[in-house]
Amino acid sequence: MDRQELTARLKVIIKPFVTNMDAYDNLTEETDFIKDLNINSANLVDIVLDLEENFNIVIDNIDMERMLDVKTALEIIETKLAEK
């Protein structure tokens, strides 16, 4: 799965939690989940759970705390998928 496919799947997962649709529509790897998309920290936990289920991976607390932007989320997903 390439970066573009991962990004597309990530967008589907985060969409229900986004309150700034303009930022969502213009999402890049630099997009911050909290500052740009206005996703609250409780919903970030839901997103992590959805990512784990969708990609069949386990995201530990250290990675969860780092996952604040699209680029880091993609890197963590790619790393976890490579470990499988």
C-alpha cells in the first residue's frame, strides 16, 4: 500500500471527527489534527482505535502521544504495517 492509499484511508477514518472541513479538504502531510482540523484529544483516541482496527495494527502509548499530525500518523502506520 503506497502513501497515497494510506492517506486516503486515513482521511476516511478521521472525517467523522473533523470540525474544520476547509482544512480537511486541503489536507496535507503537515496538517495538524488538533490545530488545523479541530479534532479534540478524546476523539484522537477514537481515531487511534479506528486506525488499529482498520489496518489490523497495535499502536502503543508512545506512538499515540506522537500522532498529532498527518505525516506522523502515516509514518506510524507504515512502520506498524512493515512489522507485520
